Amino acid sequence: QNLQSSEDSADFVAPDIDIFTVMDHINHAVDMIAASDFDSTERQKICVLNLKAGNMAKSHGAHETALKYINCGISLLAPDCWSGPLYPVALELHLLCAECEYMCNNAEWATALFETILHFARTDIDKAAAFTLRMAVCTADSQFDDAVDAGCEAAKLLGWNVDPALAGIIV
């Protein structure tokens, strides 16, 4: 819900304006923004716009470019982002970052991000989302046993008991 309201408030970028151009200009100042007492509402808008740009870049297969925007968004998150109102943005940025890191052959960093997400996730649904992404990454990497384990963990979090031994037979 916070993410939706953040996205609505971030619609100040007109649809005919290239979000990548806008974010490239804003992100040139990301170090100054991060080091300053920049208004938290404005910082939130920049995080959401970076999330939006990262999603757009990822949808076009530009994973390295997506990481540029995602990492700028993550760098602007407050240390308490996982417990504050920016939680949905932090979760989405980290999930997207883990996926893009994997697609850029940074499996170790993707795994570390999965662990971070699992540590800070507030709900079983959020944890299941992380396990679902982990399952997809393991499947793409031909780590089928790990994919089955991740899928079973996601199912368990959602209230389904799946025997990994039987799930392995299905794979």
C-alpha cells in the first residue's frame, strides 16, 4: 500500500519525459543527496523513481543498467527502511536487485541479497516472494535440488506442506 502511494506521488515525472534521462541527472547528485538532510519525502520519491527506472530497464533485458538505478535507490534508503514506511520500496528494490545481480552473473551477491531479504521480511508472503525468486534463480542455474527446497519453503510459508522428496520426483 505504501509502495502504491509512493508510485502515485512519484508521477510528477510527465509520461512523455524519458525517466532514464531524468534519473541519470538526479542520480549524479545521489552522493550529495545521501549525505545531506534531504527531505525524506523527496528521498522516497527518488527511491521510487529509481525502482521504476530499474523495472523498466530490466523489462528490456538491460540488467546492468537496471542495477545502476536500483543501487542508487538502495543507497538512498534510510538505515531503518525495513522497519519504517519505506519497507515496501526497500523490499521491491532488494528483490529486483537480487534478480538483476543473478542475471549479471553475480550469484554470490544475489544470494547475500536473498539472505538480507529473508532476515528483514515482515510477512510470510514477503519471505515466500524471496524464496520464489530463489527457486527461479536455482532452476535457471540447474540447481534443481536447491530450487525444490526453495519452492517447498515458499509453499510452507503460505500454509502448504510439501514433502521435498515428493517434490523432487515431480522435477
